Amino acid sequence: MGKYDEMWEKLNIDMPAHEGLMAVLGKFYGDIYLSQQGRLQGMEYLDLVLSEIHGLRVRELQEAKQKEGRKVIGTFCVFVPEELTIAANAIQVGLCSGADAGKEEVEKLIPRNTCALIKSLVGFKLAHLCPFTESCDLIVGETTCDGKKKAYETLGEFAPVYVMEVPQCTSEDDKVLWKAEIIRYKEKIEEMTGNTITAESLKKAIVIVNNKRKAIQRLNKLRVAEPVPISGRDALLINQMGFYDDPERFTAQVNLLCDQLEEKIAKGEGVAPKGTPRLLMSGCPMAVPNWKLPYVTESAGAIIVGEESCVGTRNIRDLVDENGKTVDDMINALTDRYLKIDCACFTPNTERVDNILDLAKATKADGVLQYTLMFCQPYAQENFRVEKSLRQEEIPSMIVETDYGMEDVEQLKTRIEAFVEMVK
Ligand code: SF4
Ligand code: SF4
């Protein structure tokens, strides 16, 4: 019996299917990550978090629940304010939605022409494959895109789900609605945990989450060096792990990694020779273990220098103002910060185009790959506008539409190799 089998059985995990998933994931990780040359020592921390993702971290969650009575909150979107969760002494985790799971069962409940991320978020629950999902006392959804908000109704038949209403626009009236939603979530989490959120606990939580964002901001500044000191795959993994690990431990480890990156940059060392084409990824989020496109891109001779996505800069670009004195001041600060998230679900969403142009310039990108999950209307619609603006700035871009399957890998490789040749 494996060291976590008893825990997984108690969580009602489908053991044979889970063993199969872990074997595939391990092989995939070995090919994509461990095969890289010249990785930083600090990446061992991420290798450990990933290899133990369903083990050690889940055990920590279980112990926090059993010994300390803490609650675990699962999310699928960066709109759920982690500051409130932490301030109520609960734990927030991003849930698995980056691989096909339980697809056959899912397609009996939601339309086939739904994006892979949505199918996956329902599929992991139906297939009993994710110990994080099974550890959750509550899953907090949001009314972002139509597919997701309807899928939460379906997920709600199998798990405790609570939905936050995210407005569609960002006017002053929308801000009022969003503030009311933040307060509603605060009351919900207080009721669940039995803990009242105070100015002191909220301030502390704001600092914890800001520090996490600042650590990734620091990483992003360092990775623009030439030669590029860290692969896009590793940088994506860091962003992904930020949704699972303890926030303070994660921040400390990312800062250690950044110290190593500084040393590497000072010595002029990189993971790719000077002059390697630099690409920016932009668009839909890449949840664990969705590493397909970064792998194909970097295998095609390019290096990824930034991710304009929710598992990337969109999640860490803006900080929450730390100067609030009262709970209401801090709720206002959270309202402002979260409404700056330039998700394609908003209309209009012109800031996103400006942010992509700024990021392409800051990362000195030679081109932009617009990553779109098949059937994702919001990002597919915005692709045209983004492409037009990039063209005006003479920055080459290519739209890549795909899903979680491996059938299109060769075709993607051919297209991306041609794009890389073009931007050289
Ligand atoms: S892209 Fe939009 S819906 Fe998706 S995680 Fe980001 S904010 Fe949420
Ligand atoms: S990728 Fe697009 S369709 Fe899928 S959940 Fe995100 S916004 Fe919705």
C-alpha cells in the first residue's frame, strides 16, 4: 500500500483511475520538465510540490481540517478574493482543471462544445480523481463566462458550490454590485468558519497575498534578461503552484529562486542562447497539468518570456492597497483591485489590449502567441482586436486554438516552428 493510499481512499478517490493519472502525469512531467538542462536548484522545491501534489499538500490540508478545524475553499477563477479566505483562517486552493477527466460522463451533463477547462472542472469531480476537490468544504464559483456559470449549476449537484456574481462591466454601478458580492462572500466565509474577519486579520491577509504577487512580479522582471535565465515552462509551473501551496512558504521559495536567478544573470548564464526568439503567451489560463503549448513552443526553438493570462500576469499585476485602517477601507481596496482584472468576460475590455502591448514591450517579445481554448467565446472574440493592435505596433502574432488532447501536437509544432522562423 502506498503512503497516501489510506488518505485517498477516505477521500473517496477512484484508486485505479488515480494511479493511472499519476503515472501519466509523472511521465509527462519527466519529459517536459526534468529533461531540461541547467535548471536552477530552487526548482527542486517545485518538483517536490508537483510530485507530492496529491500527497503531501493534501495531507497538510487534511491535518489543518482535522486538528485545527480549518475549512478548505476551492476555486477555478482569480476573482475569488483569497485575502478574505485567509482572514477567516481558512485555506484557498485552485482546483485541477487542466486535463481531460471523466469526459464521457461530463458530456452527458454539459454540451460537448464547451471549453476543455469547464469540462475538466466538472470531470475531476465526477471521476473522483482530485483529492483537492474532495477536500473542499466549499467550491466558490463565479459568473464570468456563460459556460462556466452554467457549469457551476451542474457541479452544485455533486459538491457544495457557492457562486459570486462578477459584473460584466466596470462602471461605478458595477463597482457597487461587486462590493456587495465581496461583502456577501465575507459573511459566508465568516459563517462557515465561525471566525469574524477583523481589520487586523484582513490587513495581515492582504499583506500575505500581496507578497505572493510581489514575488512573482520580481520573477517576471528577472526573466526578461538576455540570455533568458529561466524557461517559460518553469515560470508557468511557478505560477501554477502558487494556487496550491501554502502562500507564505510559496513566497519564500519564489524569492529564493529569484536570488538564484540574479546570480545566474550576473554570470551571463541563460537557458537558451542569446538571440533565441522570445515569445509572449496571451489568452486563456493554463491550469495544471496543461503544459502542452509551452512545451511545443520551447521545443520549436523559442523561449517564452511572459504569460498574459490568469495563470500569469493577470493574477499578479495589481496589488491591494495596504493602507486601509478599517474593514470597510479594505473591502473597498479589494473591490478596486479585483475589478482591475482584465478578463475577456468584461465588456468593453480595452485595458487588456493596452496591457498586452505594454507586456510585449516590457518583455521585449519578438512575437505573441494568442492561446485560445476551443469553444472559448470571450477570448476568441478578443483575439481579433488584440491581433489588430499588435499588427499596428508591428509585433507578429499567431492565434493558436487547441484543447487538452494530444492529437494536434504535430500540427501545432509545424505551425509554431514556422512562426518562430518568421519572427527570428
Ligand atoms: S480568464 Fe476570466 S474566468 Fe478565467 S480564471 Fe481568469 S478571470 Fe476567471
Ligand atoms: S477558457 Fe474561456 S470558455 Fe473556458 S472557462 Fe475560461 S473564459 Fe470560459
